Amino acid sequence: MAAPIVLDNKVLAIICVYSLKFETITLYKQNLLKIVSNLITSSLTQAYQYDQAIYEEKYIKGTRILKKKHFDRLLQNKIQDKQNHSTGFVLLRVSDLREMDPWSISRQIEKNIRDSDYMGVNEKEEIHILLSNTSSAEARHVIDRLTDMKINIEVIEEDEYHEVYNDTLGA
């Protein structure tokens, strides 16, 4: 048996039950699968609506660039995760924007980073890229790709971002 998960007239997923023998398929089991798929669809719809509602609060309009407040919170969490669980990340700064608008920068950068990576701005309105679960060697690939696109990138060393967040982290 199978049931689709549909959101905005798009099939996002399909729930499949493989281990059910044909002789054991009943109306009860069909209805149960339908109810489960409706519950999942309802939950995804609510999550999507919530995400859309807070989008303008979190991001610079029309981009994947987090506003300062949200990027700061994310960076603080990543620093704590690194200290507590040795979870690596690399922080990059986009320098020399050459009068490029945030929308153009965002589009170029997001093609070269994963969905689990983030872009954000600091108090100086500088764009930063946070590469999650990444070592310095792995970050080199992203830096090279962006440099090839004429986007200047510099690595922010660990002690530099610790200076900014020492008070917040109680260090």
C-alpha cells in the first residue's frame, strides 16, 4: 500500500507499506494509512506555514542571508557545540563585495554551499558563511569555488570569533 504526502499540490513524499501481504489488506488498514498520511500532511503544512511566517523576521528579504540577531544566535550555538561536543565548523567572511547587492551575492553563494550551511551578516553588515560540520581542509573546496566566481573569501580564525562572543558564552 502507498499514500502520498501532498503540500501545495506537490507530492513531497510517499508512505509505503512493503511487508503487508495482499491477503491481509483490509479497509481498516487502508483507512489507517490514510489517517497517518493526513496527519503527516497536516504537520508539514503547519511547519511550512510557520516557516513562511517567520521568514521575513529571520532573513534579508529575497535571500538566504540571516539577519544579525539570528546569525549571532546560530554562531553562539555552533561555538558551544564545538566546545562541548567537538563539532567542527568553519566561519568565512565575504570581503570586497564590489557594490554587489545581497540578492546577487546570496544567489551565487547558495549554489556553492550545502543546505546545512548558513549565510548571515554581522554588526558591520559584512556577509559571513558558516560551514557546518566542516574542517579547514574541506572548507578549502568552497573557498576555491567562490574565488573562481570572483567572490573574495577570508577564513575567520577561531580566536577572532571567540573574542566577539566571550561575554555571551561566559568565557
